[in-house]
Amino acid sequence: MKEFTEVQIKTLEEIILHRRDVRGNRFLDKKVPQDVLDKIVYAGVNAPSVGFSQPWEFVLIDDQEVKKKVKASFDKENKKGGNQFEGEKADKYKQLKLEGIIEAPINMAVFYKPSNSPTLGQTTIEEAGVYSVVCAIQNMWLMARALNVGLGWVSIIDPNKVKKILNAPDDRQLIGYLCLGYVDKFYDNPELERLNWEKRKDTSDVVKFNGY
Ligand SMILES: Cc1cc2nc3c(=O)[nH]c(=O)nc-3n(C[C@H](O)[C@H](O)[C@H](O)COP(=O)(O)O)c2cc1C
């Protein structure tokens, strides 16, 4: 049985605490070597999955023309998103940089591929398949951080438009659109906290014992 040392445990804690969502204003125009990308994807495919179904597919994108099409979907959805806020929040929203599609040298679309036969463990909670893909994304986010590669998750895009842009088969579901690349800096705390958009909740407010 493998046991981890105090130093390794501390390292994992540091990676978790220093993982950040990275937007376009931080990405550098510096190629991410293939072996680094391979390590990130390897972390993804080693995530847990319901019934060991591994229902994920990863589309790596470095073509500027493809990125521009995805960015156009972001621009449209971001405008609609911003309109849902009022007053001071609406003004603040406009100042936020919420993606790095063009600036990041690599984009990655992560898809859920549903199975056409029953999957062990997924027979009651259908969403467990999608949760598995989210586990893969989190694994990649942490591995990217360990490799000093920034990753930003963009969800303000029309998933069906992105599917079309990438020629994804009909049954696939877009789970995450990620922007990856080296950065000029990683912040110590979330950008949305630094910009006074949201505060971190107290752990004691979200943990209950033996029920609510
Ligand atoms: C499912 C998901 C979707 C997200 N979508 C976006 C997004 O569209 N744009 C963005 O700027 N950040 C997005 N984020 C990043 C969050 O804003 C970020 O994780 C949060 O503010 C905490 O910051 P941190 O990741 O640096 O700790 C997303 C994060 C998750 C988990």
C-alpha cells in the first residue's frame, strides 16, 4: 500500500489552495509542450467515474479560427448574462474578464458521451455520468496547477453552438470549455473575491452534522 509523506500531503494541500481560475488577462503567448498537455489529460482519464464508465471525451483546440467562433458564442451569451444583473452588479459585470478563449494557447472542450446500455451505479441518478466528467475536469485543473499551467473554465457559451463548431456527434453533451496556458501570475485568492463580487463562505456555515 502506498502511503504519502507529510511533505507530499502538504504539497497536495498547496496545489488545492493555489489552484485558480485563469482568465485571458493572465495568459502568456507561450506554447504548452505536448508532454505537459499529455500529463494534464492523463490526470483527467484517471478520475473516478460511475461504473468505471469513463464517459469523457476531450477536444484540444489550437486553431484560432475555431477559437474565434467559440468566442463569438461567448460574446453573445455574456451580453445576455450581464443583462440579468441590475444596478451596481450590472456595472461591475461589464468590467469582468470572464474567459481567455483567444489568449490561451490551448482550449479544451470536454464532452460527456452517454452509454446506450445500462451503466452500473447510474441506473437511478442519470446525472452521475456528467458528474464523472466534472471529476475529470477537476483532476486536470489540479494537475495543470501542479505543472504551473493556468486553466480557466468558460461556461458562458451556447453548448449546442460549440458542438456544431466542433462537429460533435448529436448524443455528446458539452460539460466544460477550458482555456489552458502558462500565465504571468497566479493570484492567491479567487479573482471574484479580489474584485468584491463574492466572498468565500465560512466552512462552519456549510457543514451540518446528522442532518439539517
Ligand atoms: C462549473 C464552473 C463554471 C465556471 N464558469 C466560468 C466562466 O464562465 N467564466 C469565468 O470567468 N469563470 C468561470 N468559473 C470559475 C469561477 O468563477 C471560479 O472558480 C471561482 O470564482 C473561484 O475562483 P478560483 O477558481 O480561482 O478559486 C467557473 C467555475 C466552475 C466550477
